[in-house]
Amino acid sequence: MQRAKNMAETLKFVYVLILFISILFVVIVCDSSYIPISHPCTTVKDCPEVKNYKSRCLKGLCISGRLR
């Protein structure tokens, strides 16, 4: 009887650990992924402002780079 209880607690622990790691992984991936969408431009003012990114107009397209 005691053995079955320990196995159930171990499985619960493993499930909680897997859920925690999955949520952590999703947060990391969502925070780090940024897909720049190039917009046509003639000057730097034509490029949209995006948080933590600096946009520049290069060869008629907006190029975004991460701020340091």
C-alpha cells in the first residue's frame, strides 16, 4: 500500500515538473522570438517603432535591430 502511494506522489511530482519546464520554455521562446516585417520606406521616420528595437531605412526597406 505504501509503495503505491509513493509511486503516485512521484508521478505527480514528475507531471508538475514537466508542466513547469514547458511553461518556462514557452515564455523564453515567446520573449526571444521576433520576426521583423519589412516595410517600404524612404526615410527613417517611415519605419514603425517597436519596443527594444531600433529601425533603420536601408535600400528602401525598414530593418530592425535589437538595442543593446
